[in-house]
Amino acid sequence: MATARFRLSRWSAVVTPLLVLTLLLPPAELWTQVAPAARSDARAVSGLGAEAQGFLVDYADDLRRGDASAVAARYDPAGTYELRAGRSMLTTHEALGTRYATDWQPPARFEWRDLAYEVVSPEAVVVSGTFAWYRARDAAPGIQSYVALLRRPSAGSGLKIRLEAEAGRPPIPWLLLGIGAVVLVALGLGAGWLIGRRGARPVVGSAGGLTPVR
């Protein structure tokens, strides 16, 4: 009997946790429904980041070609929130199309820099970074910071720009650089003249030591 009780308790230690896990876990048919959906969402999120990268590459190509209609088509049909020059506005798709068709000037050169992608949902991704906009091919570029929210306006559609924020500084004109260089040289020459003048003073002896002649 002692041996039988020992065997029973030993098997109980193994079987009891398994029974508890069996009661807690959902039925097998639920696993077949939930797990594939979770894997599908993960693939969608991963694919969205790659799609956003391709979107920005094609966007840059549209800008370089000066294709105003293609650029305008990249914005959300429901409108786009714009943050530019200290202003925030919701611009309709029609207004953006008119702006690009009539008032827009394409860059001589354009390039994205340091772009980062943050997938915030299976249908949306935030892009941040900077870009260089060249008004003339050999001129210094204007560097702008850039943030955009790309989303799918409807199921199965491509990404569109729902929010776009740009801010930056214009290139420093060469004239200002030249003036700054002249000022620095003048300050250096003046400082050198003062140091040389003070160092060239003769000295005479006195009871208290050497005293410069004034």
C-alpha cells in the first residue's frame, strides 16, 4: 500500500498541472482562428514599412521629374493636414491639385536624408527625417526637416499623405559668409596690433622693480 500511494502521488504531481493547463487553454478550433490572424497582422505591419520606403522613393522621383499631377495624387483624397511656416491647416485634395498645377516650381535637385519609419497601425506609418531642396543645380540646398503620416484611405488602397510637416532654414548667402570672414580677419589684425604695441613698450628700472614707460 505504501508503494501504491507513492506511485499515485508521483503521477498526481505530473497529471494535475496538465489537467489545469487543459482547462485554462482555449479549444483547438480557437487557435486555428486567432493565430493566423495575428501572424497576418505582423506581416502587414512589416510590409507597410517597406511600402512606405517605396512610396518615398517614388515621391522623390516625381519631384525630380517635375510631375505636378503625380505629386498631387500622393495626398489623401480626404484632405491633408499641413504644418508649414508656423501655420497649421487642413487642405482639401482639390486645393492641393490646383496649387501644384499652377503655383508649384519643381526642384533642380532633390534628395531625402536620414529617413526613419514608425509603423503605428496596420494601415498607417509615420515618416521622419530631412530633405535637401536645390533651387539651382549648382546652388547650396535648402535643408528642411520633414514629418508625414502615411495611411491607407480605404482597404486595399495605396498609401497617401494624411499629414505633412516641413520646417527649415534657407541656405546662408555667400555675401553674408564673406562679410563674416572680413569681420573675423579685422578682429584678428586688431588684436595682434594691440598685443604687439603693449609688448613693444620700453622699461626703466626703479626701486620697486621694472616699470613700463608710458
